[in-house]
Amino acid sequence: MFRSIATRATSRKKSFAVTAAVLLGASGAVLGTTGTASAATPQEIARQIVPPAQFASFSKIVEHESGWNHTATNSSSGAYGLVQALPGSKMSSAGSDWKTNPATQIKWGLDYMNERYGSPNGAWTFWQSHGWY
């Protein structure tokens, strides 16, 4: 009827290990850490960061600006990344890995759209009438 202390401890260790693996895998995908956990696409990462009601607009902007290429560089202006920040170094406010980490670029882009246009939906409305945001 009672399991031994060793059996219960082993069971808890396994449960903890599985929970930790799931959490690390999820954060690796979102944070873009190196290793197998970072295999998420920028679109998958954005779906975890951008509110669902704003995702379609965010996605349309990124598709037009960079084609979801986190290393996209505009040859004439120098704008960089998924959201084509100008200068790209502005994204360093979201993280020092702004050049290589799509999650950092997405976080910065979402903050920018929220601050300047109220939301990605507002940014997309502006983009449609101006061809830029």
C-alpha cells in the first residue's frame, strides 16, 4: 500500500526532469538558445509572443518587410531584421542578441508597434496606406 521513500523520490525526480525538459524546450524555442530546442521558426516564436488578435497584422508586416528573414538587410537604408529596424541596433534595447535572435527582434517589434501605433493592428492599418510603418 505504501511506496518506499526511494520509489517516491525516484518518481519525483523523473517528474521534475520531464517538467524541466519541457520548460527548457519551450524557453529555448522562445529565447533562441543554442541546441536542438531552438529549432522553432520565427513564425512559431512570434505566435508565442504576439497576442492572437494581433498576430495576423504582425505577420503581414513582417512578411512584407523581411519575408520572415531575421537577418534581412535593406541594401539602401540599412534597416535590419524581421521588422526592419532602422538602425538595427535600436533592437539592442530588447536584448544584446538582436542580430541573431528572432525572439529578441519580435519582442522589440511588438513593443515598437504598440508604442507608435497602439498595436500591430494599428501598424498594419498605417502600413496599408503608406507602404511602410
